[in-house]
Amino acid sequence: MAIDCTRLKAWPFEDQLTSYTRRDCMLYALGLGYGHNPLDQAELPFVYEEGLKTVPTMFTVLGAPGAWASDPGTGIDWMQILHGEHRMALHGVPPPEGCLRSRTRISRVVDKGQGRGALVVTTREISDNATGRLLASIDHTSFCRADGGFGDGDLAPELLPATPESAAEATVNLPTSPSAALLYRLNGDCNPIHANPQSAKAAGFDRPILHGLCTYGMAARAILRQACGNDTTKLASLSLRFSAPFYPGETLSVELWRRGANVHFRALAAERGQLVLTHGLAAIHD
């Protein structure tokens, strides 16, 4: 079954109410590698209940629509999906506990052509359920590798800027554990390519890969440390492109360039010298 653009853009997502606790906040931070050095006083507040800080990118896992693309009615070969880009605008920081309302819609369906795949963009708005205050807006671009050639659709999203050609002004190295994906999946993304070796091989990978949203959160961790002094209220937006798989056990090397209120960045799997995140752009509040 091929993608039907009109049908897909009318896909019925129900509002999601998501309650979470301080424990969930700490689990998410641990999944990003906070606490790797338990003596690091700058990162301990993200994984310890006294004075607990919440990583702003936790919005990516709170109220996410789940494996909606696995429904045969979408026309998507969901085992061939890769996370293409992720863009988030922050209007507030998630409190350490609460209840959020998420509203999701498919905002864009792009046919890249037969044999070249398709892009499907889901847009999600996240609000505090008690007050109605908008806290975050997220555009999630899925690269559907096996689904191009359906013949109609939308224009591609505006391109993210490339990183500067000059040498990086700062680099933050973030090691990961070989079991990092098994921990991060407890935040709700149970796609078997991140845990089951056979599923990963069926999808074309040598072994299970780390979740794209985990590397996204790790990039935010590097930016919060290097550009924000770990002040979570300073991060205004974060966008990037996923360019290659990253494997648990590797070191994510995040390279940064500061340009006024913006931070451009990219990240490599240090041991392989392979770029895995590109076109990174974060906006920082003064």
C-alpha cells in the first residue's frame, strides 16, 4: 500500500495527556548520560532529587504520538523509517512533575521520488494541562526510506543552515555506555531496532543503534554545559539533522560555534570520525 498524501495529512491523532514525576525526569537525564561522572557537581542536579533540574528536551518524549506509523493504513513501511530532522522551539522549561497536553498533526508530506523515499513531518504542540500555557512546539521529520514515488505532496521544509567551515570554537565529548539504548528506550520509544540485534540487522544495521532523540538530547546537554552554564531557561530552540547512525558505546563529540544569540553545532561518533548530527542550530536567551 502506497502513501496517500491527503489521507495521511488527515490522520486522526487524539490529544494526549501525560503525567510525569521527578523520577521520570531523572530517568530521562540518566538516559542522556547525566551522572556518568557522579562527582560532577554541575550535572548532578539533573539526576538527584534535591534541587532537581529538568532537561528541556524531555518534551521530546512526553506525550509523543508513539508508533502511529506502524498502522498499515498510513501506507508507510515503518521498519524502514529513520529520524531525519528534529526542530523544537521552547516557550518554557518542563517542571519536575506535572501533566502535559500534546496535540499532534501531520503538517507536511514530501515525495522525494521513486527509490528516494519520502519525508513526513509531524508537528506537536505541548501545553501545561492545568493552565493551557504553551511550553514547546516540535517538528519531527521522518525519512521513510521505502515510500517515495506516490506522486504528490508538499514542498520540503526550509533548509537548516550548515555549520561554519572554520575550526570549532569548543568541543564537548560525551561517552556512552554499550547499554545506553536499553536505558533510553525506557522513556517510551520501544522500536526494536534499538534493542533487538535481529531487528536491527533486518533494518540494515550491524547492531542496535542509539535513538536519534537520545543524541538530540545529548547535543542539548553539550550546549547547556558550554553555552548556558547549565541554566535550562536559556535554551530557546534546538534544531538538527540526523546524518548517520550512532552506536551505543561510542563517544559523541559535539563541536560548537557561537554566533551572537545562536550556537551552530555538529556531532561526530569520535571513534569512527563519522558525522552523525549536522546542521545543528540552537538559539540562546541572554
